[in-house]
Amino acid sequence: MELQDFLRILKARWRIVASSAAATTLAAIIFSVLSPSIYASTSQLFVSTSGVSSAAEVYQGGRFSQERVSSYRQLIMGETLARRTIDELGLDVDPTYFANRVSATSAPETVLIDITVRDEDPELARDIADTLASEFTAMVAELESPEEGGPPPARVTVVEAATVADAPIAPKRLANIALGFAVGLLVGIGLAVLRDRLDNTIKDRQTLEEVGEIALVGTLPFEKDREKYPAINFSDTRSTGAEAYRSLRTNLKFLNIDDAPQVITITSCLPGEGKTTTAANIALVLAEAGHSVCLLEGDLRRPRITKYLGLVQAVGFTTVLAGQASLEEVLQPTSVNGVFVIGSGSIPPNPSELLSSSHARHIIDELRAQFDYVVIDAPPLLPVSDAAVLAKMSDGALMVVRHGKTKREELRRALIDLDKVGATILGTVLTMIPQNATSGYEYAYYYESDSSLPQQSRAYRARDTAE
């Protein structure tokens, strides 16, 4: 993974990283606040030998004391000394109480032993440390005294008594919080990278190229206003969506310079990917450039165009197909000069049969002769075959791909369906790009080479011919 890819993942999935870091930091804060304060007191012992006079004896005595230190540490943390200390202080605890509270340490090559006691009560910690030290000196005297009498070969002396600690040694709140934040940050980054690797949705042009040889014609930003007002007001100079559609309009004209597409089918893989909104605004932006446009509601199952534009749905395409009205009678003008709409009409029981009829093809040919552009809002490709039929009758199809929702396999299957009927793929339109991802698109089409955007429109050639 390159640094640019890593930064892209962090930018796109910063919420995962932030949430993970916040969660672990909060857990560290709660743990630090709820954890009791622990105090430590230390007493120090000195191990020596007796009855030495010469330098050689002093050296041998020192080595003997060092060897004794290791054994003495084990005795200090043993159950026998714990019981003697409990009896001396009158504590109502079990010897196991000392197991995690008492430690005996010594530096290498020394005869000093540090007895450290940790407890929530600083005074009790001091008392236990002092009592352990005094009881241990007595224990050593008993153990080291020869049976035949005489001085013991080794003795232990308390050289430093324990004191009451001024501040707790645990919990280390700042260190815990910093560690919690660092762990959460690393976990969040790991989750973000894992999520990105497991994510099979389409978010960029590179992924579209991986699916097949298909041009990215336009990129459309996510605008919250489109949920309530699908049709863009192109007179609003502040609308980023309006500029995105203008760029899309320009790119449409360069798809095939010699024979520019006039009848364009707008479809998608599945519902909810923004095809109807895209179709309506493509018609409006073409009219803004002075073209006459007919927006045909080719979705005879779940029509939305007339609803979005506030027009009549009851009469329209199916009305003409049934021979109950002429094209001129069902054409509905809109508030935008140059844009006319043909609604779906009443919803029929057999949409696929109606759309594949020669009458439907004749209607589209008539519209081609009357208007500069005919934009067909078709149903999604994967649930039904209607869009493939309409795409075959038109000059080509624009595939609407929703950022972060349309999956690679879904797009691959949809393109294969269009290729099977011999339809021309004009390109894709990536919709609903979130604001934090728009810097990589700039609402413009990126040209690479002649092979990326062919001079002559051609049918999509699926890399995998089998579904």
C-alpha cells in the first residue's frame, strides 16, 4: 500500500479512527478514575557475615552474603513470614493477602534487599514493610544460629525503615489515558484499512476501470437538498451540483464527436442510486445550453419523473403505446424553456413486452426527429430487463453508479446484461459523492488516453463473459 492510498483511507474513514480512539480513551479515563489509589512503602535490609578479620575472609564473606540474598528474597515473600507479620500486627487477613502486595528485590552484586509493600492505605503499607523487616531479621537469626552455639554465619540488619508515601504510585492516570488513546488510534487505523480492503463498493475511477473498459463521464456531489428538490435550480450560482452537471453536459458532447448521442438512456444497477434525479437534471442542463429536450419516463414500474417535476402521470408513454393518444397530446411542458416531459402513463401489467414492441421504437424515433435530445429514465438493470431494451433502442446508455453503495459485481453484471443485447455504453456517472471525497474528483472528467475515451462509442466488452 502506497502512502497516498493510506492517506486516502484515513481521510475517507476518519470516523472509524476517531471513534476507536475516543472509545479507548474514555475507557482509560473511566478505569483510572474508578481504580483505587495504591501507595508503596519500602524498607531496606543489609545482609552481612560475622567473624571475619582478614581481607580474604571479608571477600569470601561478601560472596557468601550475596549468595544468601537470593534465598532471603524467597523467604521474605513466603507464607511463614506472612503469618508472623499478620500475628504481630493483628491483621484479619489470610497470608495470600501478601502475595500481590509484597515484593523483595535486590540489585546485582549487592547485599541489600528492598522490601516493598503496596496497599490502598499508605500507613498500613508502612507498618507491614517495617514489620516484615523486623520479623525477617529475627527469622534469619533463628535459622542461621548454629546448633552447637556461637555466632551465626550471616545476619540481617534493617538499614532503612519504611515511611508513609506522600503520593500514590498507581493508577498513573495521564499514562493510562495516553496509552488508551494510542491503542485506540492504532486499532482504529487497522479497522479503517481492513474495512477498506473488505469494501467492494465503487468509490473512484480506478475501481470503475477495474470492472471494465468504461469511461467516467461525470461525477456528482451529494447534496442534501436533492432529497426534497430533485430538480436543480441552474440559476443558483452557488450550486456545486449545477456546475457538476454542466461538466457532465460538456463531456457528453465529446463522447463521440462525429456522431454525438441524441437519445440517451439513463439507468443503474439497482434502485436508490440516483438515476431518476440524474436523468431529470441532465435534461435541464441540456436545455440550459439552448437545446430542446424530451424527458421520457421509461420506468413503467416505479415512475418518479412526473412526481419530481410536479406533472401529470396518468397519461403518457403507455397511453400512446395503447393508441389512446398521440405524442403531441401527452407531451407536457415544464417551467424550464425547451424541456418537455412524457410521463409513464398508467402502470401496465407487462412493461417489458410494451417496451420491446415496434410501436415503442417508432415513438422513440419520432421523438428523435422532434427534439435535439431525448433523455430516457429507465428502470434499474438487475431487477428487470426493461432498461436493456430501452438502451438497445437508444444511442447509448449512461450507467449511474452511487458512490459507496454500488458494488463492483453488481456493475459488472449490469454491464454484461447491456453487452448481451448489443447496447452501447456511453459511460458512467458517479453520484452522491460525499464532501470529504470530492477533492479527488473536482466534478470533472479525467482524460488519460484515447483508449480511455474512444472516438467511436463502442459496446462494453466484459472481462468476465460469465456471470
